[in-house]
Amino acid sequence: MSRVILSAGLRDDFDRIFDFLFDYVPEHAALHIEAIIGALDVLAISPLIGRPAALGQRELIISHGASGYLALYRFDPAQDTVFVLAVRSQRERDYKRPT
């Protein structure tokens, strides 16, 4: 199994997503965050499951309800480690911080 490391910046992503959801569906906001975190577990077993993205990175598609989320990550096979860099809603245009 690969090691999965979440970047410090993910907290900002989760806060942004939670705040948005809390405005519209407060009873489900925490469940969405839990679902995203749970979906990242697959990267420990299948680090190459995500689609290729720019700069050797990959994107994991996380389905949830009518839409979903994207997790940007990089897999380092030499270290057998996945570095999760950012998370965003599929409806957002870009990741909100430099990756």
C-alpha cells in the first residue's frame, strides 16, 4: 500500500467547500467532507487510478450526489507515496491555490 500525505493547504480547500455547502445544505456539509476524505483512501491501494493532469500530476474524480469533486495529486513511485495537493468541486473552474 502506498502512503497518502495530505498537503497543509487542503484544510483551506475543505473550509471553502464546507462553508459553501453550509450556506445551502447545512445538514449535509460535514458528510460531503467525510465522503471526500474517504474517497482519498483508494489512492493508497491504486495510486495511478486518477486521470493524468498537467506537470505529471493526476486527478481523482470523486462522485457525490449530482456533481462531485476533483482531488489533484502527485504519485512518487520511488517513495511509494501519494501527495494530495488540492481538492475542488467539479463545478469550480480551477483549483483555488497554486499547486
